Amino acid sequence: MPNKLLLTILTPEKAFITDKEVDFVSIPAFEGEMGILPGHISFVVQLKEGVLRYKDGHKKEIFAVLSGFAEVCGDKVLILAEEAELAKEIDEERARQAYQKAKDALAMRGKDMDLDAAQAALRRAVVRLKIAEFKKRYK
Amino acid sequence: MASLRDIRKHIKSVKSIKQITYAMKMVAAARIRRAQNSILSSRPFAVKMEELIADLRGDMESENFKTSPARSLFDERPGALSAGLVLVTADKGLCGSFNSNLLKAAAGWLRENRAKKIRVICVGRKSRDFMRRLKGLDLEIAYEMVGIFPKAGYVHADLLAGNVLRLFERPDLGSVTLIYNEFKSMLAQRIVRTDLLPLKQRINQERRSAEHKFRDFSFEPGKRRLLETLLPRHISAQLYRVLLESQAAELAARMNAMEAASKNASELIDGLTLRLNKMRQTMITTELNEIVSGAEALGG
């Protein structure tokens, strides 16, 4: 297969990647992980927070994405994530702290606390931790 | 008549004020570049988001979207008893007419809607203070967001959007209007007043041509669910842009105001120095005169 995928990752605060040529993308879709190779059928999916991987030749890169949408149209893959982070930039120690904090917040469960927000924070922390561990294993 | 000492004191105080205004100008100038960059980098996301929604929405007409709760975001509500307002101002003053123009625009809006119950969402300290001061209106502050500038992030926009949507859930609320300052250029800001909700139908008409593109797309988890989650995100993205615009506009306004203030201070200092020198010279001349005439009187 000669052709490649064009990957774009956008967040409201920053454009991470624009039209980068890659061989393979794996995205955390709403109902499970989804692998995309060139020639994939066109679709739109909702993303949940999770790990996004792509492969360009022998170079692999891992992103943490925190909920958003993905659109595949022809050879173009467009990721609209609410937040994204390059795995390399995630600090494991900080991730662990954030995880602990989110858990504590949930455990306390004050009267006027926003439960949704706390749970979302926890999920994010879990993703960060997961990526940090993933990184350790593959380095 | 001011004495030499008074004038010197005056010059000193003006100088220290000038130092402050100049420093504020430099701070604003340094921040404005960052603010402009964040506007630029938020643009691709907003554009793509709009496209995605437009495409989906075109498909939505035929679906069972009519029953979806997201549908109500599009509905016009005639005869509503209350109206919502989102007012975005700065947290601090010292930025020229930035805030006062906004508050004037808000006052105009309030006058138009004085018959209704008004629910406000305040962003920025100045807007909150203004709303609290108001009397004689049926007004309720639904939510306030203070102290986010100059570090407004998407998180804030998301939070704000959540509150706007919660506000709009009330069936008696007719519309939500947004008043903010748009960053037009370094020298000019423009006050914008738009209706945030109900969402405009135009979204779908603009891009009807793109509809075909989506015919053979597959969706997960279903178009309806997708749109229901997309629309709130759309509002967040829109509000995020508004926050960034307002932030950049505020910095630009402050920069200009502080530059003018520094210039005025310089002029004032020049004038005062001139007066000081003249006065000193007159005194010297008078003293010389006295000495000379005294010597003449003695010798003559």
C-alpha cells in the first residue's frame, strides 16, 4: 500500500499536528479502541479519554487525548480533542499526584461538589498514569 | 503661587506615575503577543468544529432529531418571560474606555429588556460589580466568573458553556445574548452583541453543499448522540474564542491607554520643568538686581 494517512490533531488551545504523513493510527473511540490504516471507510466517532498512537515508518508516537471527536475522510484523519498531550511530556510523578487528588476529591464528596467534574478529572488522571506506565514499559 | 519646592515635588510625583504607567504598558505589550497567538492557534479547531457540526446537522433533518433534547437549542421561544445575558468585561480597570463602553452597551440591552426577568452571567470583575450595583430591575446573577484574565483557558470556556446551557434549560428563558469586546486591531476594539442561543439555523444552510460528502459515512455512537455531545462543545469553542478576543482586546486597550498616560505625563513634566526653570531664573535675576542696586546705593 503506497499511500499514507494524513493525521491532524487539533485542540482548542493549540494545533499539535497538521497533515502529518503516518502509516497507522489507533484512536480511543467511544466504544473501544479503533485502528485506522490507509483506505479506511469514512466515519465520525466520538472519542473518550485514552491513548492515541500513530506509527510513521519505525517511529512511534503516543498521545494522551481527553475526549473529543475524530473524523476520517478518505486518507485524512482529523482529531478534535478537548485536550491532548504528548506522552513524552507527561510527568509520571505529577500524574500520580493528580490521580490522588482526584480520588480524594471524589471520596470527600462535599454537598456542593460537582460530581461530573471530579469524575472527569479522575478519568484524565487515569489516562495520564496509564500513558506514563506505557512509556516506561516501551522505553 | 507655587513655590520652587512645590513644583519639584509635583514633578517627582508625576515622574513616579509615569514609571508605573510605562511599566503597565510594557506588561500589556508583552502579554498581547501571547494573547494574539492563542487566538490564532484556536482558529483551526473552531473552523473544523463548525464544519463537522454543519455536516452532521444537514444530515440531522431527516433523522429523529426532532425529539432529541439538543433540538431545543435551536428552537425560538416567542413570548418568553425572561432573558439571559453573558457580559464579558475585564477584571481590572486602567484600560481606557474598554469597560465603560461595554457597560454602556449592557445598559442599553437592559433597557430594552426591562420588562422581562433578567438572568446574567458575569465574566470579569467589572461586569459583576456593575450588575451588583444595579437597582430597580428584576435581575439575578446566575453565575459569575472572576479573575480568569489574562490566563483564560479552554477549561474556563467549558465551565462557562455548562452554565450557559444550564441557564437555557429553563423553559421561560427566551434567548441568551452575549456582549463582549472584539479584538479588531492593536488600536481598535469593537463591541459585539450577538445572540448565543438559540443556535442559528444558518449553520446548516451555509454548508448545504458539503452534505453529500457525508452520505456514506459511518457514525459511532449514532448521529443523534454525536450531535448531542457536539453542540455543547460547539458552544464551548465559541465562548473560548470570545474569551480570547476579549482578553486580547483588553490588553490592547490597556496598552494604548497606558501609552497615552505616559505621553501625558511626559508633557506634564516638560511643562513643569519649564516653569521651574523660569521661576528659578526670575529669582536669580531679582536677587542680582537687588545686589547690584544695593551696591550702587552704597557706592553712589
